[in-house]
Amino acid sequence: MLRRTWGLVQRLRRASPRLTGRVIRRSHDGRTLDYEYAASGRTRRRRTLPMPMSAWQGVSPGDDIALLATDAEANEVLTVVERDHFAASPPR
């Protein structure tokens, strides 16, 4: 399952418009981020799905994060924090 998810992320990275978002805050448990991004002349706010705390390690409010739009209007996005392990080989 993790390999398929990683493959999907890689395909989206190649095909999707790239956006930059800004972290607003981290949740108290550190598993989700609130972020905002601009698309189609509007600022949108979203929250990530819960992830292991290690996924957001080193990410603080005010930091820029990379986003991939999953539709042309960028109504839905997939959050991807630019880190070396996303560009590396797939998880095992």
C-alpha cells in the first residue's frame, strides 16, 4: 500500500501544477498542519490529514511547503513537504 501511495505522489508531482503554501500552525499533538495558499485569486485555508509527527519534523509556522493541485482550479491539493526522502527511493 505504501509503495502505491508513493507512486501516486510521484505521478502527481510530474503532472500537477505546483503551488506554494505557508504553514499557519501545527496542531497540539503535532500530527496535522493548518496552511494557506493562493489559487485563482483567492487565499484558501486547509488542514492536512493526520500524519506521523516525524513527517512534520522541522516544519514551523511561517514555513513554506510545496503543494500539488489535484484539479485545474486548485480547489483540492495534496500537501508535500519538500524533503530528501520524498525524492529518494520508495518506502520498503
